[in-house]
Amino acid sequence: MGRGCGDCGIPDNLGMSAWPPAPDPATHWLVPCAALDDPAALEGLTLPNLRALLGHLAPQAQLGGDTERLNPPHERALAWAIGLPDADGQLPWAALGSEHPEQAQAWVHPVHFQVGMDQVRLFAGEALDLDEATSRSLCAALAPLCAEDGVRLTVDSATRWRAEGPRLAGLALASLDRVSGRGVAAWQPRGPEGAWLRRLGNEAQMLFYTHPAHDARQTAGRLPVNGVWVSAPGAVIHGLALRRPPTVLDALRAPALAADTAAWRHAWTALDAGPLADLLGRAARGEPVHLTLCGERHAVCHGPRDGGWWTRLRARWSGAPDPIDHLRTL
């Protein structure tokens, strides 16, 4: 079981409205997947630069939650940073990255559903090693079914397609980052259009099973694409003033989603020796630094200590917090 961030002096389960105004993006760094659901993953890990950096900073706000939310903390924290409303399962990343952000859109991810004895697990992205030609062929096969329902489907990349249509405004969907490598039973589409999307998902599974790419990928020893996962639905509110995003230090995300603990630990060591060493230097010179660490349940934003030079000096004398203990609270 995960813990709250009581050690930070900040109450659990604060909503986005409890957060202060977002920092200047030029001084803000955000780390997704800074902690795994397995506390043992942190055993023996030493992060000296993170330890020293936290000694210069103080926790300013916590975004609380649990693993049942449709969007993980790093997505919610990024939404806060740029000024998007905190609508669970309705963070419109697809629309935000388009030329028409006020039109309802969503990401459609070609995926592999692995059927086990007690659950169906989802694998996507790098786990599929999906080439662009195959991706385009599968997208072209599914596009007519989407068009029948008033949804336009196009290729954005080999591992992600874009859907556009009004029906996508009536959905609340689990992020791909929330479900990758996990059972999908608890993460079915919600909202007025949920039944439609479940039907489309079933049709995609049947369609892809008979597609030539299915047998070709199996013959090549690759996971076949046997379904889709839809995420990031909705549109950006008209007239919403958005800020530039912070710098996202994303090296931990891929190994975390792949459940590769060894690679995740290696990535943490490299992150500490590289970008966090640079941030430590900035903080030591008195430059403003804001660091948001995001785990499975919580995201905590750290910023410069206030209270004058004596408060800051006394905090340094008392010793920097143990970064491993802190990460376990996330």
C-alpha cells in the first residue's frame, strides 16, 4: 500500500484547486514515474544530488489521489502546470496537440491484449515494435468503421492514431500510462458514449484478428495488434489561456510502464547524475528551481524555501531529507 505525504507536512487528497498558481515554466521541472507501485524498487538506490537539492527546496503543494483515477499524477500535474482543468479521464491531450484544439478528439493506440487466467493485460508503444507501414495498414482498415459512427481516424505516429468527432466529447477514459502492462477490466470507457466505444473496440478486435498483419507479426515473433485503446478525449475549452509546459524529465517513464525495474533504477541514477546535478547547481546559486516529483498516487511540487536566509540556513544545518523515504510517499 502506498502512503500519503505526511512527512512533507502537507495533507493528503488535496484537489487541483488546492494548488497554488503554477510556477514559471522556465523554473519548473517535472519528473513522471518517480516512484513505482513496488516500494522494493527503491531499495539500495542512492540519489545524492536529489538529496542535496531537496535540502534547498521545500514542498509547496501536493496533488493527492489514488491508483483508481483515470489519469496518473504526472498527467494531472502537467495539466495544472499549463492551466488545463483537472477533469479525470478528460484531459484533452489529443486536441491540445492539434491544429483545431476546440474540436473533440482522442488518441487511439494500437495495442496487444494478453489474455491470462484471471485478467486481460495491455501492451502498447515500444512493447509492440510496430512499424509505420503496418500501423498505417491497420488504421486504414479501422477508419471506415469509425467513419460510420461520425469519427475520422488518421495516423499520428506508428504507435498512435488521432480520432476526431463530436462523440469523443462524451467520454471519460483511462490514460495509456495508467493501464500499460496492467489488467484492463477496471478501466472500461465511462460516460454517455461509453457503450459506443466498447462496441467499436470489439469490432476492432475482430477486424484485426483477420487482418494479414496478425499472422505476419506472429510468424515474425512479435506481439500481434489485436485491439485499440482510446485515451485523452475531449476538446480544449474555447478561450482558455494556457501556459507553456515545464521541462519534463521523462527518462523514468518508459522503463516504469514496461515494469523494467532494473532499467528504471539505472535511469534514476542517470537522472540524478545529469539533470538533477544541474538543478542543484542552480539552486545553490540562488536561482529559482521548482521540482515536481510524481508517483503512482501523488505529485509533490517543491520550490525555493521562504522565510529569509536564517530559515534556509537552519534547514541546511538540520540535514537534507532522505530522498528515498520521500519517494516512497508518492
